[in-house]
Amino acid sequence: MGCWRAGEVARVVPLSELYGRLRAHFGALTGPQAARPWWPIFGNDAPFEMLVGAVLVQQTRWETVEGAILRLLAAGLLSPAAMAEADAVTLATLIRPAAFHTQKAPGLIAIARHIVVGYSGATALLLARPTGELRDELLRLPRIGRETCDVIMLYAGGHAVFVIDAYTRRLFARVAPPLVSAAHGASHGAGTLWRRPYEVLRRAIEAELQLDQPGADPQAAAALYADFHAQINELCVRYCLTQPRCDGPPARRVYSRQPGRESYLGRADGCPLRAVCAHYRTEQARAGAGNE
């Protein structure tokens, strides 16, 4: 990559282009075109397994979550009916060392009981509720905040909601894409914008992607949101780390035991967003100035 010079102004890059660059680099990560599902599923109740995984992954690496999922499956507890009757101490032992395992265990039991009592143990029936009603219901359950709620709704339920997580904030704050944000009161800099409340960012991104308009296909929106979120997460565990690897090679992290997940290990290329990244441009300008 050539050096940027101080004072150069980046062109406006819409979110749709960022998504296109990510997908061109990683390929489809979700949906029928994906080589393998981005979210590994091991049991025969995918919606409930995703719900459990979404709770367990809070402040926890996925490698740890996957180990817990496999132990729950081996113990016969990866279903609402079985988990609803589980002992909290036993469950906490199985999901350890997930962060807050002693709090997550009774929370998961309460969620499982809610599904058993209200939906005869069918998580899919819960997730089939209208989007607004489902969000309200999930947020009333223990251990489910806004991010976890939207992860469950998007991936387990197919609802068109864009997930805001720490990776999203980090990436977009660095790349600094302009949002159609006047309606959201975001007249300040991008760095400040990406520290704004969860719902403000979610609605701003959905408005920018223009899939929240009347008549838009909710299934198409959900498919895009799911893949875009997966692309962002993939970028942030490979390149856009706390200490970024802009010019590569990507971090050598295998976070799932499923075959084929290590396929990226032979890559040595850099971040696919370098050409449009404000952070990269700034660092290149500094390097260029230091060499003059």
C-alpha cells in the first residue's frame, strides 16, 4: 500500500461499500452461499443453542463458549426442557470458565423455564413473535441485554435488527464511515458518534443501509445484517485488533473445533479496508512525515 500524505482527505465511503470489501475478502459467512455456517452448531436445537451461546459469550471468548456448549450437549442439558430442570451448581460447573458462570447458570435455567412454560419448550415459537414484542419479552429475561437480545433475534430468529457490539464500535470509529445521521443528531465527529447509545447507533446504521424502509424485504435485511455483523467480527479478530494488524498477517486464531475453521491460517495479506480506513491513513501519514 502506498503512503498517505498529511492533509489528504478520504472520499466518502458508504457502509454498503465497506460490506462489499469485507465480503470480497472473506467470502459469504452466513446464508446459503457460505462455505460453512459462521455460527457453529453442534446439537439438533439450533435456536436454543444460539440463545445459550449468546448468553455465554458475554465477556467470554468463543473458544470457551464452544467448550461449554459441547459439555452441555454431552450432559444432555442443551434443550429447554432439560435445562429447566437442571441444578444451578451443576450447570455452573459445566459452563465454567465462562465469565460470570455462577450468575449465568441460574439465568439460563430461568430462560429455559420461560420457554417451557410459555412455549411448550419450543424456542422457535418464542422467536416467531413480532419483532417489537419479542425484543420486549427477551429484555425482561435474566442475563439478556440489548446486544444479546439482538444477537438472538437476528441469528436464532431471523429478525432484521443490526447488532451493535464492541467490534462494530471499534471498526467504524477507525474507518469513520459517514452515516446518514442528521436525523439522529450526529453532527459531531465520527469518533464521538460511535460512543453514542446502542439504539442510536443501531437505527443510524439501519437507516444508512436503507433496509428499514416501508416495503423493504425483512428477510433480505436480516440476511444482510447477519452477514455484515459476521464480517465485522471476522475482521476484528483477524486484523482490526486492539493493536491493529493493518498490513497483516492476520492473527492466527482458530475459535471453533469444527473442520475447516483453520483455513485462513495460510494468509499473509493485510486488512481489506486499508484503502478506505481513516486510522490507517493517519498512521501512514505519520510514518511518511517521519521519513521526510
